[in-house]
Amino acid sequence: MRNLITTLFLFLTLFTYSQDITVVHFNYKWNSKNDYQKLQGIKRAKVSKALVEEQGADLQASMKAVPVIVIFREGKPVARIEADLSMKIKTRLEDIQELVDRYQ
């Protein structure tokens, strides 16, 4: 029983510390056909999607291209991947995972 409790505690500790990285995919509703579809494959980070039109004015003003993927560490942005002129993100999933791993 003691080993089980210790194992559970270690698992919860590792899980808690591994989630300090968040990957957020920002896009507008009107551009949803250009969403980056592969983010569910990211490991060791929380992944979410946000619509730009539902964000505050400051965040909306900071968006120069959509879609954009922002990697946050402990709530602060540490990396940003923006779409090119085609309004698509062409970065490989492996490169995004490498950024997540770098900031772990």
C-alpha cells in the first residue's frame, strides 16, 4: 500500500510539472479552413485552440498573421509560429515538439 501511494504521488508530481507548457493555436472563425490540424500529436504540453475574435483588444492587436501558434511557459509566451502569406502554418509537428521540449 505504501508503494502504491508513493507511486501515485510521483506520477501526480511528474504530471503536474510536465503541464507548465501550453501550446495555443489562435485563428479566426473565417479562416478555420487553414487551422493547423496536427497539434493533438504534441506531447508533454497542454494544447488548446482559441478564436482571436473572442480575445481582448490587446491580444487581437498583437496578431499580425493568422493562424498563429504560441507556446507559453508558466503563462508567459516563449515561442511563436506564424502563418505565411498563404495563411497556413507550414512548420512540421516535429519542429513544434522540439520547441516544447526546449522549454520543459
